[in-house]
Amino acid sequence: MTTTHLAVLVPLLPFLGAAAGLLLGRTAPGFVRPLAVLPPLASLVLAALVAADQGGGRAIDANTELTPTGSVPIELALHVDGFAALVAILVAFVASCVQIYSTGYLRDDPRYPSYAALVSLFTSAMLLVVYSGDLIVLLVGWEVMGICSYFLVGHYWETPEARAASLKAFLVTKLGDVPFLIGLFALGTDAGSFRITRILGAVTSGGLHHPTVIALLLLAGVAGKSAQFPLHTWLPDAMAGPTPVSALIHAATMVAAGVYFIARLLPVFEASRATMVVLAVMAAVTMAGSALAALAQDDIKRVLAYSTIGQLGYMTGALAVGDRGAAVFHLLSHGAFKALLFLAAGVIIHAAGTNSLAAMSRMRGLRDRVPDAYWTMTVALLALAAIPPFSGFFSKESVLGAAEHVAIGNTDHAPAAAGWTVLVAGLLTALLTASYATRLWLLAFRGQGAEAPDHGRQPLTMNAVLWVLAVPSLAFGGLAYRALPGWFDGRDLTPTLLTSVLGTGLALVGGLLTYGAWQRTSALAARVPMGAVAAHPETYAGLVEAETIASHEPTYGDMAAAPDPADPGRLLLGPLYRHAAAGFHLDAVYSALFVRPVQAGASLVRFLDREVVDTYVRGAAALPRLLGAGVRRAQTGNVQTYVSALLAGTVVLAVVVVLVATGA
């Protein structure tokens, strides 16, 4: 079997597993778990074989015409370069971990068969995006992921939060997909082909006539799919779905697709320097804004969701300075430790017995109850905070190093303004990331909230997956930064001295500041009896940041519902806390700018349709109705009346004839 055949099987096996799972889920439930776990594991093995054969050398290409179009051909094409080979391994690896983990996490869920099948379909769609060499075929995988996310985020459809989140995720991503689709058609028309290799050849030869317009249209779709400002608002709400789904979406599918797409077509974006600046600004706002929002969230999964948005900002920042190697390096590193963070959070939620207790303000005593989650999440948080020698340090520093090179003018891949924008925002985000990572660790494992009921030990499959993911979270970066350049563009990924010192120093400052703020708030909270805080929250509000505490929306009827009195985020952010907790009110802005005007317009159209259009329709029907009523009354059924009318008519006709004849 050739490498091409193996590559075809990589996305095909999860698809077949999904189809079989949907067909056999009810009739043969014993096959559901094997059909969920074995296909992604087989795809992982095959993806590793494909990567070993590709070896970072010449890309593996194969194609056949899918259908004649008469103009721009659509081909079933395969294009596996170093980027595709490694990202496919990441996707299959994380999907396998999620499926194994889900056998324990959702073991009592009656809808597990459909869930497992949709996860397999999700995996297949992402692998199709990764290996596809034709943009139209890539678009198929792109859109299948969208519908899978809709169903999986809404898995708990009984709850209004899950229903609203699934609709929001679908609609916001589709909002970006409309210009994305237009951009794809414009790109294919300009280049004369949808084949990625031919498009890149057209860019090199100067055959792209509208690079700025095309790149900006494509960027809209990327912003929606990869949750970048301003289309990022769907991702925090998507936490209403099962935690393993969150791990899959955030670590290896969906949001990674947009970053990977730009990396694949980076020369198209580099052809427009204006687009590179727009991409840099988008990345900078996304990084800093999401980090501030993460520092104010109480739900552990929403903290991780905003964290994903910020880390994706690092990736798009690397792309904005023209270094797709650094972007995909961080994509690979982030995939491992973010999957670990979410699955460890799932263990915490599972231990509490309900998703509603994901609020960190309600956690206490979890360190001893979930030791596996405690130690592995600590590793993942250190990787997230980019503390050496954890993997996040090396991949994040490759991004900052690339931005530094562009900022000081050592490369012409992007404007210097883009380099400075990404560099400054990246350093600020390094401080904030370490701060909210420290806050999460302190509140989750050393919090002073009410202790949740103990629901027993977690299944072995869940804890085993955590330790498997902890290995790349710890060791991947240090091993990869020397080997990956040969798989990518050959650019050096070694951390530079200046950004390493600045980035690590700021991360340490962020962590120490948060720890100091936590100690201060803990000491202040200890002076007030816990019952007094519950009964009189205004008393505590006077101790630390009165404005932000008093503005906290939930009521404090009991301590389980009250915010942790030792939350350092309130002290660090001050008056900004309230706005950061609400995502800087971007949803309210969208509601005012778009939702309400559309609703008002719909109300106006309904009024005009009912009061104006329907009036003409009713008027047009009134005359025939009146005439019909008159004719109906004339039909009495009395023969004498009919004869009398006939005679009267005859007389009238005779008179008329006489008059006409006399006149003649």
C-alpha cells in the first residue's frame, strides 16, 4: 500500500467509524465504544506512517478531477507537506485521547452513541481540511466541522444554555463563512484553479490581481472559525457542551482550522501588506483582550476558553509577521497542553458531579480528592504560562522571536509595524497569561469556597489520558524546536535571548503579583466570619474593591453561591473587573448594532405586510365577495320568481328593441 493510500485512509477511517456508530448505536450498543476509539487510533498510526514517509521533505501530491465544471476545475487532491503531516498527528492524537476519555466521562449518558459518532465525524472533517489539496474539498471539511460543533455544543439540549450556545456558535461562524466563501471563489477565479499548489504558484508569478480584497475576505472566515476578534464571542459560550468536546474543539479541531488555513496559504496574505497589518492588529487585540477577560472569569471552563482565544492570537500573530513555522509550532504545543487543561477540568467537574460546579469560587479541598488532575493540570498551567522548560515556553518564544525579527527590520516578510504590534501585545499577554493561570491554580486547588459533595473516584480511562497528555506538555517543546525547522520552512525556532528574558520575566512577575494579591485577599477574608460574608456581602465589599464586589451579579444567599472572597482577580483588575467578566460587553454591542436593528426591521416589515399589503389583498377580494353575495341572494329556488324575472327581462328587451328601431 502506497503512502498516498495510507493518507486517504487517515480521514476516511473516522468517517466510516462515525457512519457505523450511527447505524449500530441502537441495535448493537456493545460496538459503540470500539467504533468510537479504534478508528481515531488507527488514523493516528497511519498519520504517523505518512509523516515518517514524508519526513519533512518534498510534499506528497495526488489528484483526480472530481467533476468537470467547464471553467475552474474541482479536484479531489491530496497535499501532504511537513505542516500537514504533523498537524494530522496532533488531530488524531487528541481525538483518540478524547474518545478514550469520553468512555468514562459519559459512560452513563443515554446519548453517548450519537455523541461518539459526531466526535468521529468531527475528527474526519478536520483531517480532510489538513490533507486536502483543493480548496473546495477543504471547504467541505470546514463546513462539516461547523455542523458537528452545533450538535456537540448542544449535546445537553435540555438546558437553555446549551441550546443558545450551539445556535450562537453556528451563526457567528457562518457570519464569517459568507465572505470566506466569496473569497475562495475569487481566489480560484484569479488563480484559475482551486488547487493549493497552483494558487501558490500564481502568487509567486504575480498572477493574483486582487490580493488585498481576497485576503480580507478569507480573513473574515478565519476570524469566525478560529475565534479571533471580533468574531470570538461564540467560544466562551460553547463551554455549555460536554468538557471532552471543549478539549477537541480547542486543542485540535475547529479553532485550529483557521490558523492552519492561513499557514497553508500564507503567501496569499503576504501579497498584501495591508492585510498583514490588519492580521497583526486583530491578533494583538485578541491576545490582550482575551487575557484580561480570562483574569475575571469564575467558571473554570470559561477561563480556559478565553485562554484558547489568546493562544490563537499568538498563532495569528506569528502568521502576521510571516512565520508560519512558529505559528504551527505553537499550534502543536498548545494542542497538547490545552487538551490536558480541559480534560483535567473535566475530572474536577466529574468529581463534583455536575457541570454547574465548575465555578472556581465554589471549590475547596480538590487537591486531595483529584490528585491526578492536580498534578497534570499544574504541568499544563506551567506550559500555558510559558515557564521553561515546559513546551509552551519554546513555542511562545518562537512567536515572540519572529515578531522581534520583523520589528527590527531583519526580514521583509511583513511590515515592521506588524512586528512591533505583535511583540508588544505578546509580551503584555505573557504577563496576563501567567497571572490568570496562577489565579486558576490557586482558586481551583487552594480555594476557600464551599466544599462540593464527593462523587467518588474517576474512571481509570480519564486519569490515564491526563498522564499521557502530560508528557508532550512537559517535553515536546524542548525536543521539537531543533527538529521542526526541517519539517517547516527551515527557519530557526530557537528562543532568542531578549524575548526569552522579557517573556519569562514578565510571566514570573504576573504569577508573583497574583500570588501576592491572593494572599492579601485571603488575609482580609479571614478577618470576617464566613457566615457574615454570606449574610452581609456589603461588609466584605468594603474590604476589597467595593465597586467590583458589589457589582457581582449573583446573589449571596449562601456561601456556595458567593464569589471566593480570596479572588485575586478583583484586586488586580479593580474597576475593570466587571467589564472584563462580561467580555467587555461585546455581545451587548452586537445586540445594539445588529440584533435590535434587525428585529426592528423585521417588526416594520411585519407591520407593512399586515396593515398595507394585506389591506390591498383584502380589498381586491371584497368586490367579488359582494357580487357573489348579491348573486347568491337572487338564487331563491322559487320557480314563480324565476318566471317573473324572465318575463320582466323579456319586456325590458322588447322595449329596448322598439326604442332602437324607432330611433333608426
